[in-house]
Amino acid sequence: MDCCVDIKSKEEESVHVTQRKTHYSMDSLSSWYMTVTQKTDPKMLSKKRTTSSQWQSPPVVVILKDMESFATKVLQDFIIISSQHLHEFPLILIFGIATSPIIIHRLLPHAVSSLLCIELFQSLSCKEHLTTVLDKLLLTTQFPFKINEKVLQVLTNIFLYHDFSVQNFIKGLQLSLLEHFYSQPLSVLCCNLPEAKRRINFLSNNQCENIRRLPSFRRYVEKQASEKQVALLTNERYLKEETQLLLENLHVYHMNYFLVLRCLHKFTSSLPKYPLGRQIRELYCTCLEKNIWDSEEYASVLQLLRMLAKDELMTILEKCFKVFKSYCENHLGSTAKRIEEFLAQFQSLDEAKEEEDASGSQPKGLQKTDLYHLQKSLLEMKEFRRS
């Protein structure tokens, strides 16, 4: 069409537009804050405050990662300019320090640091963040997607021995999730239980055949009676009903599994040398790899538990009782009630011992004494025997 487009000019225009959009200042930040707070409480605008603690509106939080990497002059100017606008909006600066808090006084002179109300706090370690991610994503029935021990071990090793990046660990989980939904035809059932049961009713014949090809389903069919085997392999409707029942059982199994896992971690996390690991992720990996009750580590755990004092055992049982009570439903029947009965029995032993000590009187011949009086009594007895 004999049309010519100047790409360079278009790119320059877009760059200029972007630069104009990102040209911010403290005045623009102040006007934005006034606009936001005016929508919530217009009376707050007429009251000027000198310190952020006196403001009722939420503060503006600015996070500066790697404080050591900032130019000293730029950082000082930013703090001075920000302090001049405190009467317009409250401001909180969070400095990320990788070395030591002393770096604050090295980078900032007293005239600048005196403008700050410095409070030190320490964030959680990377391992604790990883434990939180696993607790919220994998050790729960809220998300039905699970990974096997090999994938979990690879992701954990990359985290522990390479980068300590929780973000990269989450990306690895996302990649595993993507690969699962891309390669597995039955991943359509990887959702919450009510939705999965609804989707089973709409499975096609090919998807039903995919269910029959699953190794776990084959093992299940082999254990059934001959008539039920024929129905599962030929009747589509019966297969869907049985699949719904199996999914319900799997959901209950996961609920019980994670309950027992957390209670077992309460027992093992305080033992010497941590035979089954200190973190719950270590215990989870061990449970995925093998039957933990057949391992030598589990046998050593039982030996150590038998040597615990009564107070230590009661403390662990109380933690387990809280784990069961934290769930809305008790999926292990009367387990929580039995733990409560054990605690009551231990408490009754203490009360019986106190009553026995209170009722029993101390023998007259046995009196408390110190080392000096004991030596004196022995010397007197010795002199008496000589005489």
C-alpha cells in the first residue's frame, strides 16, 4: 500500500510517554495520599501532624532493598526530603540490611540519622519461609496437587545448596504444576472434591479408559471380586460412581495423613539428634520415600520417647491435642478424646502423689541437717565410742 512507518520515531514517542508517566515527586505522592485519605476521612486533611504515630490514616511504606548498594548522597537527600513532607503524610522507611545495623551510622551522618526514629527487627530465615510455603501449599488438603519425593527432594536441594530462594522454589512448583496439567489427561480431576465429583459425571469414554489404565486403579481392581472387576472394566456408569467414592476416600486419607504427620513431628522435633529431622519437610520427605514405621530412625525415636520424663511427655501430648482441636472436624474419630484422657490420667497421678506427700508425716529419727552439723554429729559419735 506504499505506506512507510517510522519505527524509531514510534519507539522514541513511547519512551517519552513512559518517562512522563514515571516522573514522580514527593508533591505528587502527597497529592495522591490526600486524594486517597479524603475518600475515607475528609476531616483528616485539615489536621497537620508532625509525627507519623499521631496519624490515624495508614502510613506510606517505602521498602529499600540492599541499603548498602545505594549511593550515600542519594540516600541522604531522600531522607531529608521525606522528612520535610511528614506534615503531609506519614512515612515509614524499611531498609534491607545484609551486613550489620552499624552500616546505618556509616552511611548516614548524625544530621540525617537524627531525622529517623530507628527500630531494628529481623525477618524470618529462608528456611522458615520455605517451611511456611510447604505448610500452606503441600501439607494441606486445600490444594489437591501433590508432588512425589523425587521432585520435592530436587527442589529442596536446589534451595538449600544453591540459591536459598523461596521465589525460585515456588517457580519450580509452578513448573511441576504446568507439566502435570499438560501431560496428564486426568488432571481435570485435580480440583476440590465437590468440583471433582461433578466433573466425573461428564467424563468421556476415552477418559474412563485412562482411569482404567492407571496403575493404582489396576491394583484396586485386582483386589476386588470377579463380578465387581467386570463391572469396573465394562460399565461406565458404575466406574464413575466408584471413582467418586475413591476420591472421597483419598480426601479423607489426606486429612488423616497430615494430622498424623503434624503430631509425629511434635513428638520427634524435640528429641536429641533429631532422628527423623528437625523440620516437618524433612519428616514429610522421609514418609514419601518409604514406610517410616519400618525404618531404623523410627525405632530409635520410640526408644528415645520411652526415656522421656512425664512432664516432657505431657507437653508433647498437649501440643498434639491442640493440633487435633485446630481442625474443624475430627477425622480420626476419638483420637483427640483419648489424648485428653491420657492427660487427665497423668494429672491424676500428680494429684495423688501430692496427697500422699501431704498425708504422710516425716519420721522423727530422720531430720534434715547440713554438712557442718553432720560432721559434728559424726565426731561426737566417734568420741563417744572411744570413751
